Amino acid sequence: MALMKSLALNPVLVDDKLRLRLRRIIHVEVDDSMIDLLAYIVLHEPITLYRISKNTKYAISTVYKKAKRMMYYGLIKPYAYDVEDYDREKTIYETTVTGLLLCLAYKCVDDEVVLNRLCHKWQMRSYCCQRLLKTLYVLPALLEADSNNMRVIEEPRALMVMILNNAERLRRLVNEDLFREAINTATHYLVSRLFLDGQIVTKSSLLLGNEKFVVNISLDGDVYVYMCKLCSKQCTATNLAINSQCTLLHEIKKIGWSTLR
């Protein structure tokens, strides 16, 4: 994989401080068997519980029990079903983003494996993948303040919007390098996704744009224009005043309010 090659050139080191902070924001009581099974799922997903039991030292009853607990905590989820003959043994499971972050917190597998899985689940392209680790370092700053934000991490577009909408708070909580990389990554991600998806609507904002810029309209009326230049390596965010006389802005806001309502 392209990301794996880039990681080999730039070894990834997740320090103990980040692991500890991830454990704090993911409130899950774990034991050795759960970590073992989570690691196996990360390495072999999607996979059935029967296959896990067959290929590990754990009895099928233990696998079912731990899988039920992992689903309760949102660490794994059903991936697909055999619709013709459904039963638990034929249900295929995969990790969630929360499960991958917990795996990273306890180093249940090599960091490179987890980061590759995260890039895939978050549908990140090369530019964002190469900056994924720095994005992870700003997550605790956002999630420690409000545990309800944990649900956002499963939806990458909403996560990137949350990063941009909390830019001023992030600036106070992390160093300038992390802040700049997080904003650039979030902006680049949304610009590239808008080019593919046309528009993005979340519970808190509407984004419109193309491959060159994004207009972000929040429910409270704040408007930001995000732009990326120099092959998307330099991204900027410009706030537009609520009383701006820009005719185009007012037309965009009309579209935004009608869509969000």
C-alpha cells in the first residue's frame, strides 16, 4: 500500500502520552482476552466469530461473550450478513474507528497497521494519510471537552467539520505545528470530498464548493471560506462577517438555511 511505503520511510512513533489520552477518552474496561481478540479482528477483518475461535486459543463461547461486549462499547460492528441463512456464526464483523483507536491506545498491533486501517475507514487520500498521526494528536483536545463528540469520529466528514469549527479553541490547546497540520488536513479532506460528493450536510453545518474552495455555513450563521493552493499543500480559512455586503454570500446562506432546516 502507498501509505505503508511512506510510513516505512518515516517510522511512526505513537508516544505513551497519546496512548494514555486515548484510553481516557475511550471509556472501556478491557482485559487481555479482549485486547487479543480485538487485535485479531484488526489484522483479519472482516471476519466471522466462528473463524476467530477456530484460529485462536479462545473457545467459541468466549469469543461470543467478548464480541458482544465489544459491540456494546462500539469497538466492532457487523460488516455483512448471509441473508439466506442468517445466524451469528455467519455474521461478518469489522472494527470501528473507536475500536482502532483503542487498539492504538493499547498497542494491540503495530501502529502502521492501525493507521492504514484508519486511512481506509476515513477514506483519506495520500496527503491526509501522511498527516494522520498529527490529526490524531489533536483529537483528545476536542474529545476531552465533550464526550458526545466521540460519535463524530466514525463519520470522517463530520469530524473534519468539527476540527474546522473548533479552530480557535484548538489553537489555544495545541502547538502551532499540530494546529496548522490539523487545519490543513481537514480543509484538504473536505475540498477533495466535495469534489467527489457535490456537497456535505451535517447536523451542525453545510459545506458547498468544488476542488478549489469550500464554503462552510454553520447553524449560528458563521461563514468560512476554505481554500487550498500549491497542489493542496497550503490551506487557509477566511471568516466572512455576518453583515457582509457580498451578494453571493447571502445567496449561499439562503441555500444553506433551506438545506439545514
